[in-house]
Amino acid sequence: MLPSTPPQKTKRQAARAVRPLGAATGVLLFALAQPSGWARELGVGDQYPPGLTLGIPTGANLPPGIWMLNRASYYSSNVVDANGNDAGISVTAPSASVQLSFVPGWTFLGASYMAFIVQPAAQVTTRVGGVSNRIDGFPDTALSPVNLSWDLGNSWFVSAGFTFYGPDGSISGPLSTSGIGANFWTFEPSVAVSYLGGGYDLTAHVIYETNTANPTTKYRSGDQLFLDLTATKSFGKWEIGPVGYYTMQTTSDSDPNGVYAGLAAAGVPGIYSRPTAFALGGLVGYDLDPARLQVYATDEVFARDRTQGWKVWARMSFKLCCEEMPRNKKPAPAKR
């Protein structure tokens, strides 16, 4: 979906305000080059990419073992303002990531336990008024030490997890915002529910992020809410169905030193605002036995104060090694 074009004066103002910043004008996307929440500190993308877990029954943990999940994606977008108008800034971003999941077969409070780590890499190209800037590097590593999943019976599963990101990615520039990494910590609790009966994967996954301040600028990006929705059906080795996501910033940014006050006054879209987006798409999967391949695409049909565009994902998961679950315990569906 392409937003309507704003008056030329607004586009010229945005271009004049943004172009001198060079690398800091890039929408620096996390993990799989997911769209950036433009109201976050300028030059810092989402830690959790909206839509990251589409097609995964996150209410149910994997069976015991060490699992690998490889992702690749391509995102094409334009920045839109508070009214959904094109601000004259385009962003494209291919990316890839590797996830390792550790499921030892432990139980706690009646739930299965899982931990994982994700390391992404991304390339982001931003174009403003005919001038382009490309940034390559590593977003921050995602560490998830606790994920608990309860089997409620009748094919229903619920889970709760906790993930955090430290400032270990590619960070550069005088404001520590000119690289793809974020110069602050992010803490991310999540909950999910999945129904997996009759070949269905009906999953709702809710993620909430809160951030510390960037010690260089003292700027604190606001909290964000993410909702990933999956409704697929398996037919033999094939899987197909609709997917979608919603994201919104729930609290305002804090800029006690007024670092970006001039840009806000110049009309650069998204400064100090609360971005939101809603996307719809479809997924196709195939069981390669022992690997599982999934491909899906999403289109942001609604967005305000952030990037808006389409994205294509490919994901392959498989078990690397180790023992199966003990026979006296029921395994969770292995769809990741």
C-alpha cells in the first residue's frame, strides 16, 4: 500500500532537515530488517521486528534438543507522517538471522522450559531527495533465558517468556545512533496462546518492550506493544493460511536535553510521536522432513509516523542434535 503524497513544502522541509544528518537519517532496523518505529530515537530501529514469529506456534515450546532456525527477509517501505502521507523518505532492508534454541526437557511449575539466542545482520538503504545512504552491520543480540509453556489439554497451549537485548550491535556516530545496533538495553516480556488441533496453528503472540536511555544523548525511546497473529492449516506436508501483525508505541519518548527538538520544529515526521502499524499477509509452508520451510509476505495496510511497506520472509528450522523427550512426557508440536 502506497500512501498519498503530501504537499511539496512538507517534503522539502523534511529533506532539508534530515539530509545533513547523514547516517543518522537511516531507519535502522533490528533482526530481520523489520520496519522501524520512526518515533524511537532517530536512527534506532525496532528491537523486535513486527511479524517475526508469524507461522510459529509460540504458545508451545519445541521438543527437547538443540534447534536451529534460519531467517532471511527483504523489506521495502516509505516513511509516512501522522496523517499517513508519504514524507519523501524511502527505506529498503535485506537481512538474515540465526537462532539457536535449547530445550533440555526440564519442567518448572508444570511447564516445559526453553531458552534461545538470536543474532541478526542487516543492510539498510535510506533515500531522501535523491541522496542515498547505506548502512551494514549487526543489530543487538537477542537473549531469551526463560520461556515456559503449559499444555492445557485439548490441543491448547499457553506460554510466557522473557528476552533482553544489550548494546552489543554495530554502534557508531557522535550520538551513538549511526549504526544498526542500539546504544541501550531493551527488556521484553511476552505471552502467547496456541491452538494446534486438527492440523491448525491458531496463535496470538503478545510482546511488550521497555528501554533504558541512550547514555550518549540521555534519550529514552518509548515502550512498544507488538501482536503477531497466525491462522494456518496443514494439509499433509503443506501449510497455508493468513497472518498479520499490529504494533504501537504505548508511551512517549523522553528527550531531556532536547537533542531532536530542532528536527521536530522543522517538521521531520515521527519525532516525539507514537507510531503504529497494522499488516496483513499470507504464509505457505512445507515439511521437508527433517527441516521445515516457511515463506510468507506481509503488507502494512495502515501506518502512522513510521515506515510503511511490504516484506517477504523465508524461514527454515531443523533439529541439530540431542535426545528426544523422555517417553513419560508428552511432546509439544514441533512446528518451529
